[in-house]
Amino acid sequence: KDGQYNGRFPYATAPNRATNVPVKVPHADGEKTVMVNEKQTPTLDKAVVPLGKFRCTADKPAVVTVTTEGTDGYVVADAVQLLPVVAK
């Protein structure tokens, strides 16, 4: 569905995790890459790191890609969330 979405990336921390996990999100307004440090506790409820806000359309949906390219430890991807932004 067309609209704004908050991207979120949940993961579990561990000492052997990578500090430089690239999470790529192409969307209707371009592409964003967020580097995630999986050794650090996520900032939202100690479970999720925010990726940002993305505009999606039917012809240009958000596609989230988590890779291990160039990382310095284990990469764990438990889930990816795209939650609609609710107008207040």
C-alpha cells in the first residue's frame, strides 16, 4: 500500500556478532544503507534498531536486504519490520 513506513530491525546481541552489518533499503525516494552494530543493545525496547522512515508506492516498494559483505563477525537477522506511519 502506498504510504510512509518506519523500518525496524530486531536482533539479539552477542560478543561474536558483527559491528558493521549493512542493511540496505531501496524505496520510492532512493536508497538508504544503515550500518548496524549487532554487539550493541538495540535502542528500541532493547530489541529493535530503527532504520528510518521510507515512502513506498505500488511501483516502488521497500525491499530490505541484510548482507554479510565486509562484516567483521556473525550476522543475525531475526526479522525486519515495515510499520505504517500513523498520522496523529
